[in-house]
Amino acid sequence: MPVRGYHRIAVLHCPSCAVVSFPHCTNCKSLCTGNDGVCASCDAPPSMACATSSCEANEMTLSFWILSNDEVAYLARAYPRQKASVRHPVLKCSHCHTVSFPGTDSGIVVLNGDRMVSRSGRRMYERDYRAVTKHVSALCEGTPLKQINVQLDKSAVDVLVALGPTTPEVLDTQVDGLGIDASFNADVSMVHAPQGLYPAPLPSSDEHKATVLGWFTFLGKLVAQALLDERLLDLPLARPFVQALLGESLVGDIDAALGHARAVDPAIGASLDYLHTHRDDPAIDEMGLSFVLLGNADVELCEGGAAVAVTRGNVAEFVRRSLEMLLESSIHDQVAAFRAGFGSLVPMDALYCLSADDWLALLSDPTTELWPGGADELQAHMVCDHGYTSESRAIRWLVQVLTELTPDDQRLFVRFVTGSHRLPLGGLGKLSPTLTVVRKLSPDESSSSDEMLPSASTCTNYLKLPDYSSIDILRSKLLYCIREGQLSFHLS
């Protein structure tokens, strides 16, 4: 289906002089889109050579932008018509490829060196335009934008303004949206990985292999984007996988490798440890093992491994090959894909700035108690206002109920109040804004507080708590809300 008001267009950008041009099809009277089946002229730009006489570049680079009609209309209105060309910082989403031309009501911003400057001389920043950029993919709203410095010629702008609205609209199937489409989880079942998520061996089919590697590239982008946005994730990766992402070798020392194997799969790790420890035991000859990966007979450890029996004479080789397959060979491509996705958004140095422990803390919450300090911690980091003080009966009851919650219910409470089931690193004291509890009043005098439910404003971490007549009613109402009311969202 076409996405109304958005167009995917081909763009030629000279890496030397930064000039951009928008190739167009004279037959269709539209900009080139790169879409197959439109017409020969629309499929690909006719020339890749820079037209600037002083430029020594032999070839321009081809990319694709997604532009909205609103953005083209703004450019037509804001471009300084008295100038033949301007240096301008185009802002582009790295995921859905939506492009915006930053500026103000008085005109587009220009470049002063590498700085974005408005017509009034005020310095502008990329972050100023995150909230106002209208992405073709809703998943990308508010995300950081990549700055592309270009030379905008008046003639190129005229072509864009004249032909942009007549160009075929982008199809929803062409919208990347963080590298994931609506069918991503259509055939995916839930997994239980108490040791953390670790890559399974790749499927033999090239098509399925490419799909799986695409998911790992997406995961790398997801982690990088969370790092840029300073967001915590709930992505419990296995420690050996994180170590592999950091470039650590997992198979050097046999004892260390066996430890990594146990961290990935305790059963496989224990079996390999037993075979290594009892490698001279005659019983090994009778185990009926062959050179395939334990737990996955489709993965052979050598050519024709399914037909090679494990004996005392080759059990050491079997253990070594099993560890290499489990910890190195079977995850090499997935690690590379993850790193490629990560590196497409942030410098790879950012990956190495943190240790494996640091990454595990960022990607998954290892804590079981969200307020291990109990009532004292809750009272120290809770603001009581608008009808309540720290000495109010309802507040004392609330603190008692919160200290009695199970770890799962603690996370549900935090999610109910903040929108996230994780507290920031550092716990309740690092929550911003501070957890605030206010009294929720009855809508009329005939209503009883005991009939009301608590509510929350997640944008300000506000809990609106009625003044219940007993702690049992408070507990019952609060548990009902945090367990059953997570999907209810209202503007108030």
C-alpha cells in the first residue's frame, strides 16, 4: 500500500564537492525512484558523473531519501531564492531514511564550517529537530538523525519542488522502520533461556540464514539506538555472547572454554566436562556418541561426522571440536552481523568502552529486589504531596504493601507508575522525576474512596492514591491495578 504524502527518491551526492542532484524521468514527469517496473528511466539515474566543472570526482554516490510533501513544501518556501546555492545540513533517519531540511520560519539553516546556523545567527543542533521530524515509520519518532552536509543548488531545489509531489508514493513494504516488518514475529514461538540468550546454529538454507542474520543486525542497531537514547533494555544476553561481541576468545583454554559452555547450556557443558575428565574411561567406547554437536544432530563437527564414532582415542578431539563449534564457529556470522548493525549507528569504540559486566547490567536487570533497602529506601526516595505527607496513614500503608511485594509484582508496580518495568541504574534514588504520591479525590461527595482505583501519570512518575479505609483495601486495589491495568492508557 502507498504511504500517503511520502515519496522515495533517488539522490546523487558528490563525495568531493557535496553537490546533490535529483535525477528525474522526462517520460513520467517524476523523480527517479529506483522502483522496478515503472519505466527504464525511473529505475536508475542516467548519469553518475558530477556536473560541477571544478570537481575532480569521477563518480557520485547513489542513495535514496524518503521525503514528505510537507518537507518539500517547506523547502520551496524557506530556500533563499536570492542565492544560487547554499551549504545545508540535511537530517536523515538511519532506519526509515526519512529526510528533513532543518530550519525556522524565516528560512533553512546553513552551515558555518560544520555548525548549523539559523538566519538570525543562532546556532542550531540536530537534537532540536528530533521531535518535529515526521518519519514515514512511526517506530522512528524522536530518534537521533544523521547529519549529511550537502551543497543545495537552486536548480536542484526547483526540480525537487516541481516533481516531488508527482512522484509515486513510497510503498509500506519499502519502509525499513528499524529493519523490522510486521511479519517479524508471525511464526516465532516464545523461548525460555534462564542462562541468557545465545545464538543457535544458523539454518542450512541460504534464504533462512540471511533472514536470521538480518535479525542479528537489527539487534545490533537496537542496542546502539538504546545507547544513543540513554534507554535501558530488557535483552538478557548470555555472558559468553557478550564476551564474543567484545572480541574475546572463548576457546583458548580448555577449562575456561568448558566454563563458557556451562554458562551457555549447563547440560551440554556438564556432558563435555564429564567426557574431558573421564577421557580414559572405557565406558566412552560404549556411549554411542558420534561427531555431531550434543543436542543438535544436524550440526556435524567434521565432514561425515554423523558416521564417526567417539572413542577413547578421539574423545579429546571431540570435546575440542564441540567447544569450537559451540563457542566460535556456530556464532561467528551472528556476532559479525550484530557488530555491523551496532557500528552502523555509533562508532565501534563505544562497544569496547564497557566491560561484559557493564553491558549485562545495561541490557538486563540482574537485581531481584528493586528496593533492597526496604521501607527506609522507599521513604527516602518518595515525595508525598497534594493531600499527603510522609506521616499520612495511606503513605505508611503503601510503603508496607510495597515492601511485601514479590519481585515480579515490584516490577509491575514500577511499570504501572513509570511506564518501564526497570528502574535506572542505581535504583529508586536515580529515578527522574522522583516517585511522587498524591491523594486521589472522589469525583463527588457520594462516592467512597474505597470504590476508586489508583491511577498514575507515567510521564511524571506520579501515583494518584485514594485514601482507603484499610490497608487490605489498599493492597487489593493496588494489586488489581498493577496486574490488570497495564494496557490501559488515558489522557488526563
